[in-house]
Amino acid sequence: MREYQISIELLSDTMPGSGESVPGTIDSDIRYDSYGIPYMNAKTLKGHLREQMEMITAYAADMKDYPVRELLGSSDKEAEKKQGRLKFTDVTLGRGIRSAIQNAIDTAEQDARAHKKENTIVTANDIINALTLTASYTSIERKTGIVKAHSLRRERILQKGLTLYSTLYFDTDGMMEEEINRAETLLDMSVRAIQHIGTHKSKGMGHVRCRLKSAGEEQNV
């Protein structure tokens, strides 16, 4: 088993939609945990990686017809399910930042309980508000140029400048070193090829820089 880290630097504001909403406040929300720390499902990252990997193996001469299914397993469209050699964790902030946020919130809540008062120091809501923006959109009637009735939508968006991480595990059992090296090359090429994630790409959102590092080569801060 080999371990790697995928880093995703947000070069623009990004909206990795979750399909969820906050009634009366947010029409389209992102995913975040009980501490307000945003994250993206591992399955979503895997989908982006599969898209790039299939494109590379279709056109790159040195990777022509590489068995992507061996690495990523079967796609959602396939009836027969096969487990791939690659396993991903959810995409989120680095371990150090997450730990600092969790400790700060836990300490504040413990202090509030001890003094029987409301936690006003730092809360999960403070964290999510610090890391995201709320964008508002409306639709315009083409003929009249007037705003369509009831078309106002609000979306929560991750701010550019953040770097998110996913840990990747590669089951190399039974593979020759030459096979492993070829798979690593394809993996690195595919990760670097991911340039956009999330929705509203046509509006300039979701521009990212993705990189692959071996475990220990780059500290997940």
C-alpha cells in the first residue's frame, strides 16, 4: 500500500455544490462538518480524476488504452461493480488547520458550559462564514430586461486562496514495479489535468491547481 496526497488550490471562488440548502437563507449550499469546516466528497474527486484519466488514456500514446478500471474501479454506469486499487479520503482543509479549529471551538464550548453562558468566542458558524462567500443571482427577461419574479437565488461559495487536501491510498499488492511506475505516471498526469471543479465554470468559478505528492513529501498543514 502506497500513500499520496492530492492538493487542490482554489485559484478562483469555487462552488462544489452539495444539492443541499438552508431554508430561507441559502438556496444552494456546500458541504461542511459540525465545526463549519468545508469538504468535498471523495466520490466527487474520483469522478473528476476518472474524466481526466480516460481522456489521457484515449489520446496519449504512452498511456494508450491503460485499464483505468483497474485503478478506479467500475463507473456508476456499469452494472458489474469492481473495486479499484485507488482509495480516496474526502477533500478538506489540512490536518493542522482542522485540528486548530476543532480545538478552538471545543475549548470555547467547554468554557461556555462551565460558566453557563452562550459560546460567543468562536463557533462553527464563524468558521464557515470566514471561509465562504454568499453570492446572489437573478434571472432577467430577455425581451424586457426586467428581473424575473421569484428568481433570486443565494449560493454559498468557497473563497479563492484556500488549499484543500485528499489522502490517496494505492493498493499495489501483486503489481510489478514497472506497472506501479506507469500507474503513478498516469495518476500524476491526471491530477495535474484537473483545472476546474464544481459548478458555474462558465462564470469563471472553480479554477483550481491540483498536485500529487508522495506521503511525507509535502506536509498537510
